[in-house]
Amino acid sequence: MYKEKIGINAGLIWEALVAGEQNVKAVKKVTKLAEKDLNLALGWLAREGKLVFNEVDGELFVSLT
């Protein structure tokens, strides 16, 4: 059951990132996901090789591969 929720949340993140690179805080705000749910879904997408992470001045950015 929880895997399904993570997959749904990963879809929300994917939709948010279609417009291009965003910082993780912006993704959280757009998707309205709780911190835990956001991190689980980001991990899911990262594990699948779907995301690129970039840190600029201590701020984490993410984009689709």
C-alpha cells in the first residue's frame, strides 16, 4: 500500500519538474507533500535514475534526466 502512495507522489514530483529545474523547497511547496513523503518519492525517482541533483550555495536543486 505504501509503495503505491510513494509512486503517486513521485508522479506529482515528476509533473512539477517537467517545467525544468527547481529547488527542493519549491517542489515541496508545489506538490504540497509532507517532508517524509517528498523525500521518499525523491528517493524512488533517484533510484530509478530519473533525477539529477545539483547543489548551489548550499541549496539543493533537482531536475529530470
